[in-house]
Amino acid sequence: ESEFVTAARLVVQSGIRWGFDPEQREAMSGVPSTETGHTWLFGIERLLLGYALPGDGTTLFEGRLPDRDVEGADAVTAGKLAHFARALNRYLASLNRPRSVAAWSRYTTDALHAFLSTDQETRAWFDQVQLIVTAIGDESRLAGFDEPVAGSVFAAALTQRLEAAAEHGRYMTRGVTFCSLLPFRGIPFKIDCLLGMN
């Protein structure tokens, strides 16, 4: 099974339901909570304890029942899942804090590198997103605008730029390129075809 399927199985198996920890659960629901049960923290601790300790399915360790089915490749996936959940919680915890556009640009760049890996197929996409994020931060610095803004403001600017980039597509990549007739745009090609010129 794929690593994503394994991760999903481990989430269900460990009892993860919602909220990273009691504080986040309380912030999301408005209901005071001190119980860690069924949070991401709870499930991750069960998974890692299950790998570290021999479990019989009944003996608790500091109030936690180790998940005794974590071994081999599942242990590697559990470790990656723990790393992902902690990193995601760290980013989400500071998401609602207003900051300058340049700081949002750095925040987004850090998040891209923390959560996305690239290969030959996705590298061009990743680089394009990175260039757009950096450009937004650079434009803000050049304009001398360093006032704090909400994340929704930065997200709207980023979304607008990403949508505009998607409309233009990746120009001059593999295969056939379709584009509007702009001056000098098609010069490097061996064959240029004009369609619909009557």
C-alpha cells in the first residue's frame, strides 16, 4: 500500500479525530478542554510509544495505550506523520497573527519548503510559486509598505497572481505551445503555425 494509505490507516488506528491538542480544540470549539483524547497529539504519542515499547494492548504508559501494531515500514510512516503534524501545527498556530507583506512572503516560503518536496515533474511549478511569493514580498519592500496585514490579504494577492500565472500556462515547455500572437514571442521556434487567419 502507498505511504498515504498507510498514514490514513495509522490516523484511524491511533484514534486521531480532531484538534492538534486541547488548546487548539478549545480555540476551535469554544468549549474548555483539558483532555488530550483523540487529538493529533494523543494519536501520535500512541503511535510512537507503540514503536518504542513492547505493547500487549492493555498496559498503559503514563496514561497512554501504546499502539502495538506499529512496526517496520509503518514506523517510518508514523515518524513522518508526527513530523508533518507538528510542523503543520507550528505554522497554523501563527497563521492568524498579522504581519508585514514581506514577513508573509517569508512565512509562505518557509511553509512551501517545509511541506512540499519536488521532483523533476513538479520543480517548474514549485519554482513558479516561489517566484510569485518572493515577488509579492519584494514589491512590498520596494513600495516601502511594512504595515501588518491579515493573512487573508496576502492570500488574496497570492491567489490572484497564481490564477493569472495559470491562465498564461507554462510557455515554451515540452510539447506544443498555444499562445496569443505577441511580438517576438515565437521567434525561437523551428515551426510557427498561425490558425484562424482566414
